[in-house]
Amino acid sequence: VVFLGAQPVTATVDFVGSMIARRTTGSWLADGFRIGQFIMVEGDTDNATDDGVFYGVLDVSDSVITLTSDNALVTEFFETVTIAPVSSPSPMSLAVAPASV
């Protein structure tokens, strides 16, 4: 069972390095994303998280979420995804999402 820390947000983003850059209007901060959270990513992207696997958030600005160094993303542009912060994942779910090859 996954409990969300805020409403899921659907946005068009770029995945580059360890960053998720927002291309659509809005603010990650206003949407409730914070440093230290874990997030899940859903959508037709190589960077979607699997059940029970989440990305750790190192930094957040209005337009960019920077993930912890354990998270390597597949570079993709103009991907429409749904992202949500996860509220208190269990210790078994703190594994990072693997990068696709």
C-alpha cells in the first residue's frame, strides 16, 4: 500500500541526469514537493517507478526536482507523466528505481 503525501501532478517534463525539469506551467514547490521526500513517477516513460520503488528528492525548485545521487535517469524530453510524493514509505520500499538500459 502506498500513501501519497500530496495530490498527484501531471506535467510535461524532461529527464536529464538526476533532474526532472518541468516544461509546463506550475510549481513543484506549490504542488507540495519537498527535500527529503520520496516520489513515484507514472506514465509511458523509461523513468516510471515500479511498484514499491521510489526516487529520493535531494532538492526542489519551482521548475526542477533534483534526485539523490543514487538515482540515474534515462534522458528523455517532453514526456507527460504523473508524479506524486509518497508519504512515509516502509523501509522495504526505499530502494531506488533502476535506470533502464
